[in-house]
Amino acid sequence: EVQLLESGGGLVQPGGSLRLSCSPSGFIFNNYAMSWVRQAPGKGLEWVSDVSTGGDSTFYAGSVKGRFTISRDNSKNTLYLQMNSLRADDTAVYYCAKSLWEGATKRGLLASWGQGTLVIVSS
Amino acid sequence: ETVMTQSPATLSVSPGERATLSCRASQSVSNNVAWYQQKPGQAPRLLISDASTRATGIPARFSGSGSGTDFTLTISGLQSEDFAVYYCQHYFIWPPTFGGGTKVEIK
């Protein structure tokens, strides 16, 4: 069974930083592109970032580009999201998600999601 | 970026009836559309990919159709566990974007 466990969320002041982690199990992590998607309280889903299987190709939403960095350590089976210069509108539940297909095929199609970790940016 | 517009925002349906949810893309996305279901306090769950392919374990009462810019999710014979929010999403080009969601509520 595929499982994705996010951690690292919490309360942070505006301008601060947080690093989220995602620990997968139940599949060969190295073979799948991975993504972060967020959901502000009471709002819809917003794609944040995505990384290729090897970590060499990344994409970011315009709202986080230059502030967030996605990475993965395949040797440690872990996905990360480094979030800097946090703003109040970054407050959301952040989900880690796995692509449906192996490799680069349809990277944006998300088959499995974690339960999310809540990030609150407030003074 | 491609904007995905869902309608209606809220759909009131009686159990056992059919629900028809719409999603329109601001430009053609071919058939690269997925539908997700989200219940309160839970993560989204993939229902449909490639506009019409049910994901593993998804009941046959869920069906998707469409291509280009107009897409539909149909839920036939709504059951109590189907009352939730549904999101469409394209993955044709970067960035993949989600619609604003349709809440299916009990009438």
C-alpha cells in the first residue's frame, strides 16, 4: 500500500523559513516524480512544485518561485520542500503527492496523496 | 496558465439520483484531465484520469467524459459516501492547474 507521510509543518512568523519532509513507502520512490500541492483553509487546491525522478528537473508555481525549493534524496527515500520568506498567504495544508506513472510520463497526474501538514504563517 | 472553471459551485442532489459536474479549460488540454474527490479533513483521492479512465478501486458509478476544453464527471446513483467536493485538474502543460471545485451536497 502506498503511504506518504508529511512532517515539518507548524507556526512560523512572516519572513521565516520551514522545511517540509515527505516519507514515502509502498512503492519504489526513485521511479516516480513527486509533487507538493497546498490548500489554504476553506479554499481549493493549488499546485506548488514538482520534481523529476532524479531531482534534476523541477517546476514551481509562480506564487512560490524564488522562495521555495523542492528536492529529493533518493538514498534516504525522502522528499523535501524548503520554504523561505514565508508570507501569510502561504498558510495552508501542504500535501505530498506521487505521480501515477513512473518516469516523466504525465508528471502532473497525482495518484496518491499524504494526509498533509499544516503551515501557519502569522505573527 | 490554463484556467480550469468548474460549475456549478454547489450541487444539491438526493441520494440515488445522478450528479453531473462540469469543467471547462481556458484552452485545449486534449484529454489530460483528472478528477479528484475530497471529503472534509481528508486528502484528495484520484477518481478519473485521462478524462475517462477510472482509477483503481473506483466504482463504476463514476464516469468521466470530454476532450479539448469541456469535461464532465457523472456520478450515477449517488450514495451517502459520495457527498464531497470534486476537483478537476489538467496536466497537459506546466503548470497543472485545478478547478475551484464543486461541492456535492445532500438535497
